[in-house]
Amino acid sequence: MKTIGYFDGTDSILLTKLAASGFCTVPLGNEWDNHGKIASHLAPDEVNLIITYLHKLLPSRDAVERPIPLHIDLLYPAKTHDIPVLVVVPKEFHKKAKNLLGEAMDFVKLVAPDELEENVRKILDF
């Protein structure tokens, strides 16, 4: 059974469709929102897809300087284990999101909210 890791705010109707279709869903979190397993702690084969909104990958206003940018640290297991990552960002903000994500753009895909379900279906093949 394929498992989808999702950050807080992911469309609950989409998650319900996935669950009804036989997929497992697991909440993921960053280091400050306490919404599930910290994404940087994912083990190999624990999830087959990660869905997140851009703001969940960016440090909070009070975050301390980090040697590794938060989005790279949070998504390290995705990069290492070839887990697809969909970052939901309105289309008109894709250019700004690319600048914010920098090197993470090598292994994430930006999707507009209205294209999320279509992209999920392609990745999960359902």
C-alpha cells in the first residue's frame, strides 16, 4: 500500500479521496508546528509521496540561523530516497517560490492548487 505524507493544510477532500482509494496518509511536520512526524526523520520507504505548501518549508520569523536551509533539511529524506515532493503554490508565485527554494528545486515540483489532484494521481498511478 502506498503512503502519502502531507503537511498541515493539505486539502482534506483530496486526502479523503486518497484514503477511500486505499492509500494510507501520514501527517508530517516541520520543527515548530507539532503536526505529525518531522519530515526530516522519515525512513526509507515510509512514504511514497510528500505534499506540502511552500510556507511549511520556510523558517519561522524567530528561527535561528541554520547551516543547512530548513527546506533542504526537512526534505533531505525525499532527496536521498527519491520520494516525489509536490509543493503547492499559486501559479503566479511560482517564480518567487523557485527563488526561495533554491537547490531544492532540483527534486521538488511546484503545483498550482487546482492542479494538485491531477499531479497526485499521475504519481500514484490511480
